[in-house]
Amino acid sequence: MNLDELIAYEKRLTQYGNPASPTDQAAKDLVVSINSGLDRIATNWLWDWLYHDISISLVPGTTDYTLDTDITKIIDVYAGNHQSLRNISLKEYHNFLKDDADLGETTEGDPGWYLYIGRAASGARKIRIGDIPTTSTTLSGFGKLKLTRFSNSDLGTGKSMLPFPTEGESVLMAFMEADIYRLQGKKDLIFPQEQLALAKLKEWRGEEATDPSNSATSNLPAFLRNRMTNRRNGYVV
């Protein structure tokens, strides 16, 4: 469903607002509810639909970089030699990894770690990368995407819900219905609906956390299978 279809469906289901009016006050209330529900879902798990490719162009002598505004955090950045950039703490940086000019240490080298150092005026995250190559280099990887919030101007335009997937619509609607009951003053329904929404979210997260394709499909070696069978039967091997 797109944004208007989702709102119209919830209006019909809960008798809140006019389903035929995509821009009434009820629709505006539900835009706020949708944004809130998406925030709760997005921060609950590192969903695959929030993966977004990133690249960082390293400049010799420059250690501090600003990520794109639509990236909330780094998932993984490849540093070369089959290694990923390691995320370190501020204390680890100060105690062990900060370059000390008095000791002849420099920022030059092969990148191996990064440190979050705040946010720019735009809200984009800033990072400091350790050991910058002496030639321009581009690092690539993935970050967690920040969802674009819907606004009232999106109402009536058939705005897509992407990258939010269709399989998550029932979870989002469960959170929306709790908000609608709150707006309608149906106090006895709010808490049970919140619990249902959280249960649906937990169920969806559990499904995402289990991937059959990650399981080994080849048979166990005979000696290991026999050892496990003996242990199960109470024999010490």
C-alpha cells in the first residue's frame, strides 16, 4: 500500500476520520502516527531494508569526515586486506590510538578504525578515521539508512512507503491503531493494542533473525555424528 491507501484503510477499520478525504485532520494525525511507528520499527533492529551503500573518499592528511545526511550509522566499511574498519570508543582512542606528535607519531598509514565525533549542523554524523593513506583512497561499505519522514504535503499524492517493505505493514498498522485509540479516547483499548503491536514486532524481528540459507546443508562427518550420538546416549567420549 502507498501512504494514502494505508491511511484510508486505517480510517475504515477504526472509524476515525473520513476515508474518502486524504487530507483531513485525521489523515494529518495519522501521518504523525506513521512517522512514530516507523521510528520504533527502524530503531528496533538492523533490518536489511535499511542497508544503504556508502563511500568515503579519503584525502591525505585529513582524518575527519562527514557521512551523508541519510545515514544514521555505519554498518561496515571495508578497509582492504580482508579487514573492516573497527569502531572504537573515545576512551580507547585517547588511551591507545591518538597520534602523539611528541613521540613522532603521524596520521599516515593504512586505515584500521573509526570514531564517531558528533554531528554536523545538517544532522549528519561525523567520524574520525585512523591512519590515512598518503594517496587519495575511497573506502566503501554499508550504513544504516535514515527513513525520510512523511509530511502533510505527501497526503493525496500516492506517496510510496518504500523502502519500508509490505511484510511490515501489519506491524506498522498495529502501532497506528494504538495511536488512533488514544486519539479517540478509548483508554481500555490502548494498552492491549500496544502489547499486540510489540508482539507483532518481536515476531517479525524473530523471522528476520533466522535465515535458513545460513545453516549448513552438508552432512556431518561420520566420526562427529557418532560422537554426538554417544554423548546423547550418556556415553563419555
